[in-house]
Amino acid sequence: MNLIVDVGNTSIKLAVFAEDRFAEKIVSTPDSFSEDLQQLESDFPKLKRCIVSSVGDFKAYTQLENTYKVLRLDHTTPVPFQNDYGTPKTLGVDRIALVSAAASQFPDKNVLVIDAGSCITYDFLTHENVYLGGAISPGIQMRYKSLNTFTANLPLLDAEAPKNWIGSSTQDSMHIGVVQAVAHEIDGFIAQYKEDFYDLTVILTGGDTQFLRDRIKNDIFANSNFLLEGLNHILEYNKDSC
């Protein structure tokens, strides 16, 4: 069984896979990581291999390496696709994992993966299994925070679905400006890719998946665990060396 550790900007996700089958997920924090890990190890005593993807500082490598042979994901890790990104050393491990999931689950397809989290990333894999790159834009919470931080009078709001298209108050106007802008942006990117690449498969994932899925006009596959699945695919791809 495989232990997946995804260290993000705001949380640590722990997941268990039995080969390709998803078994369990815990959303943890640096303070609760040890306790949550012990719980998973108690529930799944057959855990053998581990992969860690970290976009920030992660201090528990030693704890994991005392029990597992740990695969640390970086730009040198063998992956199931051809990487034609111009600056591979700067490509985020989260994006590497997402493209790996696309390569493993949608072979011979043009795939656009949209990850709506702290940032919104767009990653494109061709039907020939070549990763070309994509785009990065501010996520929903980042947009709300920027409105509050860089103005004198706008409040800091939590994300809320707009009730109509024209804001009759400042708060309504902010919700429309953030949420509808993101939805239009995503639809715009999808339309642009469809102009150049036929039979496009679109995956929406990330923390804001459920909030956005019904606001996007294009047909999409919504999968909040797509990154975890990608990490598991990478671990399976490297199983003979770890």
C-alpha cells in the first residue's frame, strides 16, 4: 500500500492507495501531522512506500524516512510524460503531479488540467503525451485578499456565490467581480485551447472545485483528488527504484 503526502500552502494532505485504488484521505496540519500519520498507520498496517510532494517547508522527512523509503518529488523524478516545459527546474511539484495524473488516466488525449486552489493553474498535455506548459493566475481567496489589502475601504470577504449579475452593494459587487471573473476566465481559457486542440478533455481540481464546478459553462470532469492520484501514479511509476 502507498502513503501519499501532499504538503500544500495551507495544509498537508495524507492519502492511502492500494495500488491504483483510493482508500483514505486526511487533511492535516504541521501540528497534527504526527498524530494523523499514526492513525493512518494503525488503520493501514500494510503501508510500505511513500511519496512526498512539498511546495513549501516540510520538517517531517526524517520521521517518514525512519519507516519508509521515501520518494521526494522534484523536477528530476521520472514521470510518465515528456516534459517540454522551458524551465523544468521551476515547475511546481503540484503541477508535475497533476500532469502525471492526466498522462496516466487519459492516454492519447489532449488534456487541460485546471487546479483551483491558492493559485489557479492551467496545465496542458497533448495527445502525444507531451507537456507544453500552461498558465498561473490568482486564486479566489487571493483575489479577495488583494481587494482588501490594496484598497483603503474594501472589506475582506469570504467567497460567496453571487445572487445576480449586477451588484447593488459593495459586497455584492466584490463577489461578482471575484467569482464571476474566475468563472469567465476558466471558460475563456478552455475556449482558447479548444480552438487549437481537438477533442479536449478538461479536468477541474483543487480546493475550490465544488464551489466552481456549476459556474463553468464547458463540460468538465471535476475531481478533487486528482493531484493525490497523480502522486500515486508517480510512486507506482517508480516502484522498482523505491
